[in-house]
Amino acid sequence: MNVHKAELLISAVGPDQYPDGNLPEIAFAGRSNVGKSSFINTITQRKKLAYTSQQPGKTRTLNFFSINDICHFVDIPGYGYAKVSKKEREFWGRMTEEYLQTRPQLKGVVLLIDARHEPSDQDLMMYDWLKYYELPVILVITKMDKVKKTKRTAHIKQILSSIDPSSEDGHVLFSSETGEGKEEAWRAIRRLASI
């Protein structure tokens, strides 16, 4: 998809700050340092739309991005980041849960998993939680360029077997370094958002 317009609308912490209107929304979830911001920047062909950092845990709000004025991307705080207080983690959790449970414009969630590692307990809990609330999910397996070609099949098999995704949930192999999976990711997102 050709993205000719992409901009940050608002960084929100509650429903009173969510953008008005009925544009479809796709949320992005994953562990801190899984490559969420890099994924968003790569598929929108923007270098600095979503903030990337060597230090995980930089996303601390719900960041709403307008894409071509036809949908919103919503970057939610990463989980599994230990260097913040328990109180702050709990606040992020409540903020994220409120958005995912109550936002009628939300059409589905892109759940990013690092190709180099077995899914964490938090990855599995997030997937199960999304399915409990009957949210469609696109699994995006990131950092594929970091996995040796001879080990790709085994890594992918291990991830899919751990998560055991529903048959309706697709998965995309992705690398922000090489651009692998960019078109597939867009096709899956467009299907989900009906755009």
C-alpha cells in the first residue's frame, strides 16, 4: 500500500483523549524491544513516525497515528519491561485493557513476536487474552534477518506451536532491515481493517 500521509494524532492515556470519528483502528502489541516502532515505520515508509530507541519501554501512552486519513494505527506500550515501577506497569496494563476492551473502532491487533526467541509467558498470555475478547490477531514474527536461514523453519515452527494460533489468525514473517513481509503485512492489515 502506498502511504502518502502518516502522522501522529495524539498520545492518549484514556478514552476522553481518543480521536473522534469512526475510522477503523489496528492496534500493535508486543514485548518491549520486539520491534513494534520499526515495524510501523517500515510499513508506512517513514523513518521517525513511531519512536524507536535502544532503550526498551519508551512507549508509555496509546499513540494514535492517522494513515492516509482512512484508518488509525494504535501503538500500545510494550510489556515485559522490568525497569519501571510496578505502579507504572499496572497503569499501562489498565490503560491498554480499557482500550482493547471498549474501543468499537478497533478491528484487530497485530501481535509482534521476536523470531529469535521462544514466545514468553507474557506473549502467550497476551494472545490468549486477545482471543478471550474475540479480537482478530495477525501474528508478525519480527527480526527474521537475525535468524540463520538454516534455522528459520525450526524457529517459526516453535513459535507457532507455542502460541497455537486460531485458524483465522494469519502470520507474517517480517524484517525491518530487509523489508521482508512488508507487502504481506499490509494485505493482512487491509483485510482486517476493510480498507
